[in-house]
Amino acid sequence: MKTATLLALVITALVDVVVALRVLRPGRGPDLRSVRAAALATALLTLVEVAVLVPTIDLTVFGIMHLAWLDLAVVVPACGIAVLVGGRRARRQGARDTATRADGKPMAVASLGGVDDEALLADATASSRAPGVTPPPLAPRVALAVAWLSLLMVPIAAKAMWLDPRDLRVERVTVPVNPARAGSAPLVVGVLADLQTTRIGPHEEAAVDRLMEGAPDLILVPGDLFQGPSDVFFEVLPDFHRLLGRLHAPGGVWVVPGNTDYRDGLRTLLEGTGARLLVDASTTVRVKDRVVTIHGVDETNLRPGVLADARFDTAKLAAFETAPGDEDIRLVLAHRPRVVSSLAPDTRVDLVVAGHTHGGQVAFPWIGPPIVLSPLPNRVAAGGLHALDGRRLYISRGVGMERFQAPRVRFLVPPEVTLLMFEDAPATPD
């Protein structure tokens, strides 16, 4: 991300904090109406900021997400702290006022300075139960509860920024294959998707380490290796060569372009590594006693846009899909999983392997990712093995994260490398 863009996002977040606190006026104590007004003011202000920043700094959809993330991670807990601190002061002052006699002489309240929120709330609750005493209004207590809940964004933000992005997993997925393509041992296919990094570091090294520990028979790389400014590309090229050169398997290492890859840059990135690029082309390899045919889809032929429809060579894909023979395992390697929709129901293709969605990067418990940037159903684009009308698809959640203007976060969507275990399905009785 450009320094000017990052600075603009930080300044807008700070402005949001100031405006929200002015609307809250936390010194008056917890007020539910002020909380609602601050939330509304922040939302409206964010819309204005987006309208200003889109033309001035070329703010993208990922930049808008970043702005929303800063509001959640910074503005929300800041307002919560302000409400709690202001409420505490207001309650202490109220307690002092109550402790003052009608003649103006203060009662001895030696321990008042050490009273905390819980004690004051307990006293208020106890006094509200006394005969003839009016209970305290509900709205301030709701405002306090909202303020306490807002503090949850602090550990959530820490987890999303520093813990989950480094929680690298190895997914082992069993893929049953037709008995006509039987072999004496399972076929292990490694998947390394969406490194999507500007520089090679310990995280990327660990991803290759973990993948190679699984001793894959074949390695598939569904694109998005480098994402960064062009002037950095040649500076980091030796590191990419060294990392990708560590990938090796009896059936080879096969790569397709992703939407962050430069066509010529990707070829340069793979030079001397042993990895081979498939651009709307097919190849056949023999691994152990199995024959595997792979067709690589050219992502760089897609129309611009986050949800772009595929414009790859559909004739070549159809020819691959309908070629005669039952003995070979047929794999389609693509960056975007949308390509599965181009196959016929109950297709001859055994599996489509894709990446691109990162599993949404952010998911909610029991709900899943709210945004996946794919026309496929969210439950599918969230990653894993799926069957759509007899068309099987595996989507890797990837190793890296969206860069440039996007927030560098993962939440409940850990990065992964995958080992697909192709095993013979039980024969169907006649």
C-alpha cells in the first residue's frame, strides 16, 4: 500500500474517533441515545470519507474494507473505553452528591475513592430493590453493556492481525476416484495457493516446508504468487526462485496464472525453478501406476473486475473434458473457482483445484465468511472440497492475504497448504 493511502486511512480513522467522542459526550455518563447517535454519526461520516477518498487517492473496494476495519478495530473500542471511564466518573460524582447532607456538610465516605464500577452497580441494584425506591433506568445499563462488549474488538483485532495469519495449517483431504482409475496406492497431490506476497519471509518458507513434509506425488499451484509494486519485483526475484526451486515432486510442479500475477513476470518468476506454467493447455504425467492429465486455465484472460466471468479458452477445456478414456485422473487447475461452472454436470473431470477466495479471510462463528468475492455460494467459496451437480471442486484458503489497500487480516480462516489424497472409491455392485 502506498504511504499516502495508508496515511489517509489512518487520518480518517482518527477523525472518526474524534467525531464519535464529541457525539458521545462520555463525561455525562452512559447514555444509550448518545451511543446510537455516535454510531450513526460514524457511519455517515465514513460514507462521506469514502466519497472523498475514492476520487482523490483511488480508493478501491479493498480500501473501503480497510476503512471499515479501522473503525471496528480502533473507533469502536475507543468509544467503549470513553463511555466506561466517563460513566465511572459520573457515578462517583453522583455518589458524592448523594453523600452530602442537606446542610451542605459532607458525610464521611472514606472508601468512596476506591469503589469500582461493579460495587457501584451492586449498590444501585440493592437500593433499587428497597421499598419505595425507583429502580435505575434501563438505558444507561444497556449503554454500559454495549461499552463492555465493544472492548471485545481489542482481542479480536489482535487475533485477526497477528495470530490467525500465522496459524499455518496442513489440510489433508481424501478424494475418492472412480475404480476405473484405480492404483496400488493413494495419489498425493500438494496444493500451494495464493502466496500473494511481496517478499519471501518465514511464513512462506514454512508453507513450503509443511507441504514438502507430506511428500506429494504432484504439486499444483493455482496462481497469485507475487503481489506488489513492479519496482520491487526484480529485487525479490532471487528469493522467489530459491523458494519455488524447493518445490519438487515425481509428477512435477504445475502453475497457472492468478489475477495478481503479471503474465511475463510469472514466467520470469518460474525460470530455473523446475515449475512449469500451464496456459490454457493440458499435460499428461504418469505417477506410480496412475496416469494424471492436468488442464491449466489462463486466469489472465479474464475480464477485469472482482466478479469477472471466465473468458478463457472454453473450447480447449471442453475438449479436455470430453476426451475419450476412463483410465486417467483428470484435474483442472484454475485460479478462480468459477471455472467449475463451465463443466457439464456429472463431468468426466475428477476435480477442479482453485484458490483466489482465501476462504473469505474473515469468518463469523456458525455463519462463515460474509464476503468471498466469488459468484459461487459462500459455503463453497469458503474453501474445502465440494460437489456441485456432480462437479467436484477443491478451493484452497491459501497461504497469504490480499495486499495493496486491503487490511492484512485473517479471522477464523487460517492459512493452509493442502495434501489431496486420491484414493480408490469402493466399486459399485452390479
